[in-house]
Amino acid sequence: MKRPQLVPPCPGWKEDLPGPNESPVVIPALGFDTPNHQDDVFLELPRASALIRGLIIWFAPVMSTLLIASSWLVLSVEQTLKFEIWLVFISTMLVGIWSLWFCVKIDIAPPRDLPLRFNRARQRLYAYNFKHRWWNPFERWQVVPVAYDWSQVRAERWSRRHATAQGGIIFQCGVELSIVKPGTNQVIDRFRLTAMGADAHAWAYVCTYMQQGPDALPPPGPPWDHNDVLWCNVAMLLAPKVKWPADMDLESRTAP
């Protein structure tokens, strides 16, 4: 039975994929995705913060209506309310406010895209990561771009099952990119490559590009501008545009 090589393995670990300089064992493919950019110098892949973006924000009006309705109901009854009723009311209000702000922020705070850049000329990876804690929508969520040597990058395939309140099962899978301390298997950073997408085939695509260049890959589809969003998607229109730090942007797009 195979065991994880990295310390610690990613949550839901299933297998370690070939190393950054090893030959891929599956066909390179991106599924329904297409690169934002691909040439001899760098490859940029898109990453969505969620599978479906722009729906959760519409729960905000529902939460607002429920809050107003519950407040009106409590204030309209006799003023000699029992302590237990006030406790339930206050608890409901706090949960409602948290839910209201969460529904808005989880849809509009993440950038319109979370691209990954693989610079073949420099043998470097640049990640436009977004850091947040879903249970605390009141703190500042922010973009944290990072850069690492290609030799430090490892990939792990994961899958997880979650039970729903209705008794159903939600299945998720993907590939996690892990950054190791040079010369060790100790993980110092992690972020995803795919989620419910091309899985290990996307990692094979990246490795093939970094090892052999774009000519070894099938011609990509038309490039996509991650700042160009549909006019009807309110959440994406309100979301911040992708803006790399100037020095990292220049370095990640050019040869030494």
C-alpha cells in the first residue's frame, strides 16, 4: 500500500503524483479549462474561488427579510417577554447578521480569478492566492501572492466525502500543490491546482510545459481575460480585479 511521501500529507490524500522533473503518467489535459496565457516563457492557468460564483449573494436579501420579520414579530407582541424568548431572539439576530455578511462577502471578496503562473525560463511558480477563514467574515480577507522554485513543487491527488444535513453525500476531488523545504519532504506551503476539474491530467499538462515547452502540448483554446466577466453576474462585477504586485508581475512574465 502506498504511503504519503510529504510531511504532512494533504487532507484527503489519495496519491502522490510524479515529481516536477519526472515524466507524467497520464495524458496532459486541462478539461474544459483553457490557459489565460501560454508561450515559450510562461504559462498562466485560471483558478476559480468556487465552482459557481454569483449565487450565494442572492441569499443576502432573504436573510435581511428574515431579520426584519423576526424583529417586527418580537416587537409587536407583549413587552413582558420571558428571558428565554429574548435569548432565542438575540441568538437568531446574531446568526442572521453573520449569515447576511457571509453571503455577501464570500461572493464578492475573492478576486475574479486566482491565476497560477509557471515561468519556464526562470523555472519558477507564481501563485495569486487568496487567504480567508470562512467562519469569520468580519476580518480582512486578502490576496497573498507567493513565488517558489519549480524544484520545490510537489503535487498530491485528494478526494473527500462530506455528509449533508439531509443525509446525502457530497464528493470532492482535486490536486493540491505542496511546496517543500529544499532537500526535504517537509511541506511549508499548500494551495490547490484543481478542484473538481482535470485532476492529475492538469498536473501532467503543467509538467509537460515546464519540461518540454508549449510545442509538446496540444494547441490551447483562445486565451481568456480573467477580468472580463458577465454583466449579469453582480458578485463578479463587485469582486476585485486581478492585480499582481508590479515587481512579481514583471518577473513572472519575463525571462531572466
